[in-house]
Amino acid sequence: MNVIVLDSEAYEALKTEIKGAVKLALREFLQERQIGINNDWISQKEAQTLLPYRSKTSWQKFRDTGAIVFSQSGRKIMYSRSSIMKYLNSNIVKF
């Protein structure tokens, strides 16, 4: 076991440096998260977390009927997060 001894001035400087690094990392994380939330186009995998249908035929049906807005470039299909939320909200069952 190694023991490291710091004088109080060095300890305070280390604390300040660590606090600044944590703040910066947290700020960067939150900015990345905000960009992801603001981006309306999401992948199939992300769409399946919002609307838990797993079969390809179910997602094809959503596309064919226009229930969910999508965009396709080549084989890559992206779904509109807002249209999925609109679909979910339009199918609320109230008792």
C-alpha cells in the first residue's frame, strides 16, 4: 500500500482541478444528450424503445399506412420521434 501525503495547499488545488474536470465532463455529456433529444430522426433500434414492436412486418405496416413518418436513404431507415409520440398519444385508452 502506498501512502501519498499532500500539504493543504496542494490538496485544495487538486480538489479544484478534479471539480473542474467533473463539471466539464458533465457539461459535455448534457450537451450531447440535448442534441440527441432535439434530433427528431432516430434509428430503428431507438424507435423500438419508444414503440416496442420487434417484428419487421409491424414496422413495415407502420410505414405503409403512414402511421409513423420515416425517411429512407438506401437501406437505412430513420423514424420521426415526434410522429411515434403522436401515434402513441393518439392511441391512449381511457377508462
